[in-house]
Amino acid sequence: MRIDVVSLFPDFMRQCAAVGVVGRAQQRELLQVETWNPRDYATDRHRSVDSSSYGGGPGMVMMIEPLRTTLAAMRAAAAEPVHLVYLSPQGTRLTQGRVEALARLPRIALLCGRYEGVDERLLAHEVDEELSIGDYVLSGGELAAAVVIDAVGRLQDGALNDAQSAEQDSFSDGLLDCPHYAKPVHDALGSVPEVLLSGDHAAIARWRLKQSLGRTWLRRPDLLSQRGLDAPSRALLDEFRREHAS
Ligand SMILES: COc1ccccc1CNc1ccc(C(N)=O)cn1
């Protein structure tokens, strides 16, 4: 998969994509991240990329022209059609489901706004999808883009080895993840639940699902109502709730 990032801070974006699982995915050529800086395509003497906002008010707005030229160069750099995503507080809330859909595309591009955002005419003409990583305002779209790169990059086939597999992730089946424990078995902070030491894989799987169901019920009931539960899961959650109540 190829991800193109349009940003005034290309070094920052390259560094975000160079570490950990995503960096390794690039080394394995499972993922290619390229950056494009609109300032390189600004034509005036001051290499302007922003201008004051019509109608007045504080702050600047990113201008059409440098972005149009940047996007044209970006699109021309590879054969695949590009799905262009704009990161903004006005976007659709990003979910794991949407991440999984994006991860299946051959190529996406991420447009990172700065200042008060981008001229609406450019957005209307060029952008395929507007996404928000949450209901808060950042000084730029770069950190939101880094979130998308990581969430999508780690899902590329071969990016995670078995020990890290994405299947058990939180949200991967619509539930929060279960608790995890590493050595030692006994510590001043407490001991590891017996079942995890039993070697009984069916019992361990049952315990983990029960914990995931219980946690989701306690912390994110909204996810539960979205997901719905089959009869065995409902019975398991009832068992958790009885134990939790006692
Ligand atoms: C004032 O900033 C803007 C105003 C308009 C657009 C983009 C920006 C850049 N900032 C962003 C970007 C994304 C998110 C998010 N929640 O995904 C939060 N902030």
C-alpha cells in the first residue's frame, strides 16, 4: 500500500512512519509513505501557502493554488488512483472499521491542514473523505495523519508477526481487549489469574472473552449495543455481571 502525505512538516511525518511496526512495514516494502510539501510548490517570492480569511476573523487559511499544484504532482507520481483524505475536526469520526476499509485500498493520500484549515473550494474539488480522530482541535492535521498511518500500516499483511496479531486487538471484534499479564506470576501488586497458568486453552479463551465482554459492558456500553451479542456471549456476560455485583 502507498500512502502520500501532504504536509508543511514532511520531516515530522517521515519520522512518525519510520519507527516500530510501520517503519518495519516500509522496510519490508509492505507500505510506502511519501511526503509532499506545499511550500515547495508555492510560486510567489515569499513561498506563501496561507492567506488571511475572507470575511475577517483571526487566523489564516491555506490557499488553493499551492495545494492544487502539490496534489497534481502527488497524483501523477504513481499510476493508482488516489483516495484523498482530509484530517479535520469537521470530519467523520475514525473507527477501526473505517481503518480496516482504508487498509485494503492500494493507495490513499492524507491532506494535513494547518492554521484555520484549507480553502473550502479546494476541499470541495479535491477531497474524497474528511476524517476526524476525535472531538478535539490540534494545531495541525499531522498528528491525526500519523494516527491513520499507524492504524492502517499495522494492518498490512505481514506487518505484524503472530505474537502481535491484530485479531485480538481491542475493537477488532467490536469489544475492548481483555487484561494481559507478563512474568512474574506473583508480585507485590498481585498474582496472575490461575486460569492463564492452566494450559487449558479452551478455558483461557473463555476467560478472555468473558473479560472482554465485561470490560466493554463496564467501560463502553455504547460499543455493546452497537455490536449485539449472541446467546453464548450474553450468558458469559451475565456470569461476569453476577460475579461483578457480588
Ligand atoms: C485548527 O486546525 C484545523 C482546522 C481545520 C482543519 C484542520 C485543522 C488541523 N487540526 C486538526 C486536524 C484534525 C483534527 C482531528 N480531530 O482529527 C484536529 N485538529
